[in-house]
Amino acid sequence: MVKCIKLLRILSLLLVVLMGENLSVSAQEVTQQKVVVLETDSGRICIALYNETPLHRDNFVKLVKEGFYDGLLFHRVIENFMIQTGDSLSRHATEGQLLGDGSYEKYKIPAEIHFPKIFHKKGCVAAAREGDDVNPHRESSMCQFYIVWGKRYNGNMMDDVEERIIRNTGETVSFPEEVREAYYKYGGTPHLDNQYTVFGEVKEGLEVVEKIMKAETDSNDRPLKDIRILRAYMADE
């Protein structure tokens, strides 16, 4: 249960040792992140929640402590893109049932988009939402979220993404060099940047995310064999 917290502490100590005492403050901030554990029937995923997105962080923690995610399915899985969960109707869904419009949506969460500081790199966790046509303020679903996988990009591909975002949203988006380097090296889904709130990242269990992502799916991207969150809990409890 405490494995994820120990991992974050080890990473923090390594930062201090390798980079010097001047990074001790940022290292301490890492240890102060809240960590959620998703025990799935495919393995364990540990998610560190960003302090920069307090509304999403606190809402997620609240739902986890209420047991909301226990028993829910990963209802939307797209290879080399992302895996999505959080639909309340998925807990007792019948075979082939279309999911994604859970009935538990009692409220929305105001957007907390911090691009380019926080972006859709591989392993990040972001809130699902309705489209701009009915949701111009880009408010997030109270419960549905996705974990990014994506793919690695090169310079020309990143230029194409910038043009695509401008074309689709009318907004000018520029990817700083350090963000481009992350997409070159690790991958992700840059076409979602500046449009969805990213509120955490996987600290342990990317191999589990990959396993789920490669599941065989139907025409609605629902896995043919149910993939379920057995239990979600706070790592320090």
C-alpha cells in the first residue's frame, strides 16, 4: 500500500543528490503530492495528483474516498492514444452496452489548464469533458478521466499539431522547445493540449496502462473482455 509513496520519496532524494540542495524545495513538493492507487484486474496503477490543479485533485480524492471508482470499467480504450474510465453506469454494464454518458454527472469542474507547464505527455492523467460546442469554458467531467499513452513525435509532426489546433479551435498554440523534446523522447497526445485539464500522472504502473491499451475492443472502443478497477484508494491510508 505504501509502495507508491516510497517510490516518490526515493525519486525526491535522488533529485536532491544529483542536482544539489537548491532543488530541495521542489523535491519536497513531490513528496507532498497526494497519490491514488488503482487496483485493477490487470495490475496496479499509482497516480500522483498535481497541486497546481486543486479543484480536480480534491474532487478526485473525494470520489476515491467515497469508493466511487470501485468496480468501474475502463470503458473506452484506443491503442496508441489513451484509456478512459469513470462512467458510473459501467459498474453493472451488460455486454456490449454503450458507455460514456454516466448518470452520476451532478456537477462540472472548472477548467484548470496550465499549458505549457502541464501538458499531455505519456502517462499523464486528464479529465474528460463535453465538446466546445456545448461546453465553451471547457469544464471537466466530475468523474470520468483518461490516462495518456499517445505516440512519439518529430518536429514536422509537432508543426502539424500546432496547425491542427489553430484550425480546430481558432487559438494560437506554440509548443516550447522543452515540451517538444518531451514529445520527441517520451510521446503523448499534444493535439489535446490547452483544451483538457491534466491533473496528475502515473508514477508506477505504465506497463499496466499499456496492457489495458492493447485490449481488443468493439466498434465503440469498449474492450470485448471487461477490464475493471477492483478498488481505488489513497496510498497513505
